Amino acid sequence: MSILGWIFFGLITGFIASRVVNRRGEGCILNIALGIVGALVGGFIFDAIGGHGITGFNLYSMFVAIIGAIVVLLLFHAVTGRRGLR
């Protein structure tokens, strides 16, 4: 994927994950970062359990990235003491 593809992919997946956890978005830049980090974390998690990581710009990869971003957000909220799932 190109740089613009990763930015767009991160924006979509980060926004969906932040809406699931926080019931609101995190902001454009944070959603992009969250989506990209979530793709890395989700790829690692799915590889560890025997699945496939990010395979391109498709629905499966978005699912993997959203799961990873949700894990990142929940860990962030646990460490900082913020309340998610309001």
C-alpha cells in the first residue's frame, strides 16, 4: 500500500475503533495514528493465533486493524485511568 493508502486506511479503521470504545472520534490525526498502530498490533495478534495479518486494502485487513486499534485503546484507557465504553 502507498503512504496515502495507509493514511486513508488508518483514518477509517481508527475512527471505527474509537467510536466503538469511546462513542466519539479521537480527531483526524489521532484516528490515523490509531488505525496504523492498530493495524500493526492486530497483525501481530492474528499472526500469533495462526491467522493472517494485514493483507492489503480489504475488509479482512480492516477487521484486523479495528480489533488491534480497540486493543490499543482499551490498554491506553487502562493505563491512564480514563473510562472507555461510556
